[in-house]
Amino acid sequence: KQWYQRRVRGIRVMGDISLFPPHLSQSMAEIQLKTAENSEFCFNLCLAYTSREEMTQSVRQVVEGVADGSLLLPDITEPLLDRCMYSEDLLPVDLLVRTSGEVRLSDFMMWQSNFAVLQFVKVLWPDFGFWHFVTSLLDYQRQQPRLEEYRKKYGEFLVQMREWELSGLEDKFSEGTEVRQEEFVRKMKLKRRELLEEYSKAEAAGA
């Protein structure tokens, strides 16, 4: 079997691959398409990536959905924006390790890490070894119960806020939200796949 036919979860490049030279964009697109249906685990690469750009493109997607009638304003929710991120349907980050001794996130996965355990390690990435990883895991294990409690309370808060928002809307606006959201996300993912297919053919076309 080719390596991409093994049970390796789809490799996903999170970022704007159009910023790379055509031959690299083509390779990135091809590898994502070839592993898209695999299901063992997920390997994400953040390249040409910043959180601000990711959030901006997510909002842009939703705005375009409202403009073309796919969505109504009441359909815009935090979970919908979450699904429009490059990470799409991935679970939120549990543990984020920042090496090099810098105590900052550097605009990295700030949306996905809102309830993550943050580890700032005073060692460069090439020297990050087994015992550094174990220490990070033990720290996560210590904080995990509190993390889950925060996530649960925040989830309940979002539900309450959504119920409050819908209570002030006419039925014609509040009905069908989930159906419109699901259809919008389906079309968005289809467009992203079509864009990858275009990039994967770019080199052969002489781009």
C-alpha cells in the first residue's frame, strides 16, 4: 500500500496555502485529498497560519452566506463560526505546549484554545523530549477536572444565551436554523474540497 492508503487520519493543512509557491500548494492539496477519508488519527499542520486570519476568513464565510441567502442573521452562532474555522469539526485543544521559554501564544490557535491547559516550557522545540512531554501531561491531568467544569458551565451558558436570543425573534426567523446551518456547512466544505482539487491540478496545468 501507498503510505496515504494506510489508516492515517486525513492530514490537514490549516492556513492559507495560496501564499506558497504553486508546486508546494499543489503538494499540500494533494496530500489532503488523498488522506481525507482515512480515520485512524488526525495530523494537522499550521502553515501560513495566524489565528486572526483564521477568524477573519470564518466571519467572511458567514457574511457571504447571509449575503447569498443561505443564512439568516439569527443563524450566526458561536458553534457555526467554530465550524467555519480551518479546524472545522475537530475537538477543541486540551493541551497547548509553547516551547522556547516565550510566554505568549503568538497568534496561534487562540479560538480553539479558550479552555486549554497552557504549558510554557523553557526548552527549544528540537530538545523537547519524553520527560518534558510527561511533565506537560501530568500538569494537564491535574487541571483537567477544572477544565471540564469550565467547559460544561460555558456550554450551558451558550444554550441559555441562544434560547434568550430566539425568544425575541418571530417564528419565521427562529425556525429552520439548524437545517440552514448544516446545509451551509456542507456547501462550505464542498467549496473547500473543490479549491483543493484546483490546487492539486495547478502544477500539471503549468501554474
